[in-house]
Amino acid sequence: MRKKDVICLHSEFFKENGFELNQSQLFFEKVFPHGKQIIYVHFVEGSDEIWVEYHLGIRINEVEELVKKFLPTPIEYADQSITLIQTPNNLGNFHPRKIRVSNPKQLRELVYSVENFFLTTGFKWLDQMIDPIILEQEFLDHKEDPFESYNMVESAFRSTGLSKLYNPEDYPILRQSFLEKINSEEMTPFTIAAFLQFLNYLDNFNPVAA
């Protein structure tokens, strides 16, 4: 059983719901003029089982273009960077984050339950979060407890950039919140310097109203 086999089992379902398979990266995506929704299937092989993990992603192009000027990102990754990543276990009563599959019956049950999750919860969440203003509120709501799939550096850059671009009234709140955290272990002197440069840029940036 390979990752591609699991993805193929989902292909028709996601295509019916507007997602295309990115063949080179092996993820599903729905493209919008200002960004895209992404669904990843992470796959780890064991000796006699596989572990499967699903991630839901939102990319807001304007935010990612802004962040990459200050946060070092490999060129080959810059166009695929994600503004927010979430896992199904944080969006409702679903599965553990990683799901063990050891036989075809369990795989069929997994595919059924995952697709049911997307029909009842996942697609609705993705459709809400592609709106930058709603996404910005999600970051604001989690300013004290950053997302499980993100480190503090990613949250600091993306949440402050998002707020400055789409809801400037929240920018001072997020700016101060992350300034108070810059001495955490996750921020090296290099990333602290980059973040302070980023905030200086944002302080003097006047975005066109979205």
C-alpha cells in the first residue's frame, strides 16, 4: 500500500467537490483568484501498517508574498507556502491526528469516515477560511495558544501580516502579543531581527483596502 494508492481512492470524491490533484506534489487543491485551499494526505509506512494524517491548508497569496520578503523560504517552496494549516482532530470529534491502518477493511473505513468529515465539517471550514477577514479572526482568537501545526515564528509573521492587510484594527493587538513572545526558545536572534524588520515595514505600510 502506497501513498499514491490512498490518494487515488480519494481522487474522484475531491474532484466532485472542486479539488484537483496536484500530480507533482500529490495534494488536492482548489484555486481562487486570491489564494487556494489545499488538502494534504501524509503517509508513513511501518513494517505491517501505515499511518495516515490529513491536513487542511489555506494560502492567501498576498500574505505569502509579503512574508517571504522577510522570512527566509527556499525558492522551490515559496510558491507552495501555506498561511494556515489545520488538522481534522482540531475541527470536531473525528480521529486521532494520526490514524493507523493495517488491512484493506480499515482502509475502506478510513476513506469513508474522512470523506464524511469533509462533507460535514472540512469543506465548510475551508470555505470560511479562504475569506481573509475570517482567517484573520481565527489567528486573533489563537494569539495566546498558537496552532498545533504551526510554530510560533510562522504564526507571528502570518498573523501580523494578515491583520495589517485585511483588518488593521487588530494589528496593534497581534503586534504586541508577539513582541511579548520574541524571547521564546523558538525565536533565534536571526528570526527576532527578521521579525522586528517585518514589524517596522508593517508599521509604515498602508495597504489598499481589501
